[in-house]
Amino acid sequence: MSISERYRQVLEQIETEADRLYETLPEDTVKALRQVDIAAEDMQDLVETVGEIPQYQLEVKLAPVLLKSHECLDRARVLLEKHGHEKPAATVWELEQLIYRLLNDL
């Protein structure tokens, strides 16, 4: 699977999990959920053009976006853990790992 396909797949998973988290978590987690949204929004900016980025520029173009999204997800996970929502925090951790693996493959 190409980097651009994986990028789109990771974004889709973040958006899907964000929807699930909004449906299941209480109001006190709104700051954490907003961080998940920001992670997806940052990645969304490149979703249309990621396949057009030349191979030699992938790392330069994608790494900053992926790092910022990873940071937002990490903040969300910490906030969820702080409020005692361990299972959703584990879900966010899995999303972080997807981004981390993609970063490693750049």
C-alpha cells in the first residue's frame, strides 16, 4: 500500500473513531474530543494532494502535518486518561501508533 493510501486510511480511521467518541463520551471530555478533531483537520488539508507529492518530498511535506496530528492525539489521550476514560484513551493511543508507523515509513 502506498504512503498516500495509508495517509488517507489513517485519516479515515481518525474521523471514524472521533465520531464514535463523540457518541459515547460525556460532555466533560469536549476538550479531548476537540484535539482529535484538530488532528483530523490538519491531515485533511493534504488529503486531496497527498498522491501528487513526489516520493522525494513526502517526508518534508507530510512529517510536520503528521507530527502535529500525533501531538493533538497525544493531548487528547492524556485528557481522557485524566478524566478516567481508559478505554477511549487506549483507542486514541492506537490512532497515535498508526501515525507513528506512517512517520517511520516516510
